[in-house]
Amino acid sequence: MKRLTQIALVGVFLLAVVSTAVAQPAAGPPAQALQPVYRLGNFTEVANDLFMHIIATSDIRYGTNENMDFDKRIRDQALTRTPNSTAVQVTDSDLTWAEVRIGVDARYRKNLTFQLLFEQQHVFDGNLIDGQSNNDNPGGTDVFGRPASTENPGFRVERFWSRYTFTGTPVTLFVGADLKQVSQTGIYGNDDPGVGVEVNLGDLELSAKAYIERESMRLGLQNDNDLVDYAFTAVYNLKPHRFGFDVVWFRDRFSGADTAVAGFRPGLGWTGQKTDSVWINASWSGRFGPVRGLLQGNLLVGTARGSTVRGAGATGLPATVPLEREYDIFAGGGIAYLEVDLGVVRPFVGAVYGTGDGDPTDRQLHGFQVQPVSDSTQITSTGFFNQLDTSSVFALRDYSCPARSQGLVARPQGVPGNPYAVGTQALGNVGGTTECSHSTSNVFNSRLGNSSHVGYVSTYSNPGTLVLPAGLRVFPLKGHELAGWYVYRAMITTDLLEAAFAPELAGRSRGIRKTQYHGVGGQWVWTLNPHFDIRLSGEIAIPGPGYQDLARLADCDPNVAGVQSCDGNDPALKAEARFRARF
């Protein structure tokens, strides 16, 4: 009992001491008040006048595709076995893939902004999920004898840029790689690195920038082997109307003699070729009551020069083709969009037109496409065609060549090449690949026919483009959007293709027709909150007479004597579910 009493007295004493200490002011300087945390939108102040925002995005998709080449009789091979290839993610397989991003936005006072963004796009299954940076492939070879991927870069820098506004001036210095959208339609847009100045004069915005599309180091070369684009833009905001004017000079070089290999390299062109093209456009967007619209006219002019060397082997420049052959570039196109806001329902219609190149033997390049090389654009990210972001008929990654065109035989050099031939200079893609007509997010037929002129490779040699989308957007409830569409895609002229297929067309009453395919699709987007949304989408592509003609010119079984014509009659099917969280 005595021991318990002592313990109780000690406890009371300690409580009294603690209570007294808490009640008395602390010795030394007065306590500092807690600093308030300031926010600027999504940005939080982390130091005096320094605000930061963490970028975190998880874009997880489940996709399925069937008959992407319009022929179910052919056992198709995926374009690649590389798990991080963006080509297979939306065209080739039934799969799960994800785009994961993490990065930071920073602002210092009012005149300095900075962004650094890392990204990983990857195909996943139960085996790949545990893979390492260079060891996440199934190994061995597939049924077509191809080995698996041996390289996977993992997370990479997707974008990085800084903007500094000089105090007391409207001038901003830009350096780095931002997601550019030149022109109101975004038909020239990507995240290429660049440098330039931006001038904000209130309603008038001006800019002058240089973008590096491709540099010699990446090709393993020195000197002038670069593709650099120089963009000059002007935008005048007269709300609710917006007027734009842009001039972009594309300077592409693939210079120098090359004696180690043949003169033609797929994807790069002929050794010594060069391009100086200028794209000029004027645009308007605005609203009249419930009607929202966009108009943009485009003109392409310039000059080009063919190969400077004969090369060697089967892909060398033949003696019948002059060295350094000069070409004139002249093409045009237009884009229109119209949407009527009737409240819950918004019907829309659009049109995309680009002139075609009709002769693979002349010195004129009349096929319209903005860049001289195939590249992605931002046409579905500008707020006008964004509901067609999942349509391969419009501008997502293109469908495959009809019936994969596996049996087509390449022509010898000096003769117009087959549009889907493996090896030699070709009129279009290598046999069996995706993106037969256009590049990712590119609405124009930038790939079909781009190697038709022997000694020079360019997207400016294409059969032209006619794309007509129409559909309906419905907003039944808050946070819900339904969209349905029909898209028609065709070529303006098929003379390039008919020149390539002249022997196969001999004796036929007609040539190659112009309609490529029709697309019918739709999507539902459920935005649960500003940071999370779910999208379900699907599309059916029906081959048109032009693609059926190309399929029937192919040999679907080259192991059998004679030509076993393909059909190319089966519709292509695709569907996708996307779950996206953004912070």
C-alpha cells in the first residue's frame, strides 16, 4: 500500500510539472506563426513565389481488333513483338496496354514556367508485368520466325520545356519540347524539340520557332542530314471568332555520297535527296448563335531534288533516271467543320480535302500533305474533331493494307514500284504493315504512294484525300457524352496506283476505283469527376471498291503457281475500353 501511494504521488507531481511547463511561455525568441499554404489552381507554393504541380496520369486500355486488313482468310502477324510499340496497341491484337505518366509543372512568379514529363507506353499481360527494362519479352520466335524484342527503354522523357517572359515586355522565350499545334486544325503538331519566341499583344499572338524533326546524329551521320521546320504563326482573337495565319518552311536533307549501301533507305529516302517546302494556311473558327464552325485553307509550294548517287545493288538508282532530278511542289487542301448546339443534341459534319499526285513519271508533286515525311498530327485534339479520336477511318492509326497484300511482287528498279511490295523502292508501305494510307492522327493519305518517283521519297506524292465525317453528339446527363459517326474515305486520283499495277490491270475494263473504306462507330464517355473518366468505343470499317480492287490484285497464296486473288471483303472490327485518371 505504501509503494502504491508513492507511485501515485510521483505521478501527480509529474503531471503538475508538465502542466506548468505547457502553461508558461517558452524561453528564447517568440514562436513563429505557421505559414499559410497558397494555391494557384492546381499549383501549390513550395517556396517564396515558386509554385509546383505534380503530373500523374494513368491511362489503361483494353482493346480488341479483328480483320484489320479486311480479309479473315489470312492469318495475320502482328507488326512487331515489341511490348512498347504504339503500332500494336490499337491495330494488331487483343491486349491490355497502358500509358503511364509522371512529371512536374513549375512556375516562378509570373515570368518563368517549366515542365518535365516522363512517360511509358507498354503492352501488359501476366508475364510482361514482371519484366525488366531489357528483359520483358516472351523469347524464342513466333510462328512467322521472328525473334522477340530485345530492347525496351522503359520510362523516357516525353516532354521538357521552359518559357521565360522578359519583365515589362510581351516577349517570351521558348526552349524545349512542348506539344505544339500549329494552325487551328493542328494538322502540323507533335512534341518535337525547338526554340523560339512568342509575343502576346493582347488579342494578337505571334510566334517564330524552329523545330528539330530529325537530326544527323540519330542517323549515324554528320553534316547536313537534318529535318528542321521553321514555323511563323499569327492568331487574332476577336471573341467569339478566332483568325489564324501560319507559314512553315520544311527543310529536309539526306545529303552526301553513300558507297557502303544502296542509294535507297526505307523511311529516309534516297541518298542526296532534299526538300524545301512551304506550307501556308489561313483559318477561321467561331460561333454564330448555336452554330460553331471552322474553315481552313492550305497551300503547299516548294522545290525538291532527287538522289545524287547511283548506289549499288537492286535498290540503286537506275541509269535511266537523272541524278539530282528537280521537282516542283504545288498542292492544296481544305478543312471544314460545322456543329449545331441544340442543347442535349449536337449534330456535326465535316470535310477534309487534299489534292492528289497523278503521274509518277513527271517532275510535279501535287499530293497534299503538310510534312514531307509521314508523321502524327493533332487534328483530333483541337476541340473540333475530338469525338473522332478513336476512329481509324478518320485519323487514328490507319488500317492495314487490303488483304495484307502479301503476295505482291516488287518491280525492278526503274519501273514504277508496287504499292505494297516488300523490298525495292515501293509506292507505299512494306507489305503486311499497318498504316496503309495515313499516319497516326493524320487525316491525309500521307503514306499511300509516297515512293512512286524513283530517286525521291516524299509524302507529297500521294493519291489525294477526301474524308467526309458526319454524326451526332448527345449529352443526356451531366458527365455523360454519347457520340456516333459515319466517315467516308477516298482517293482523289488513282493514276499512281494504276501505273504501278499496269501489268495486273492489263485486259481489264476498269482501273482502280477511288473509294477506300467506310467507317461506322461510336463512343460513350462518362466523366465521374475532373480527375477520372471511362470511355467505351468501337468502330466497323467496310472496304470500298478501291480497296477491293487492290486486294484482288494481290496473290494470297504465292506458294501456288499463278495468282490466287484475295478478297478484301471482310469488315474490320475494333473496340476499346479506356479508364483514365489524371492529376
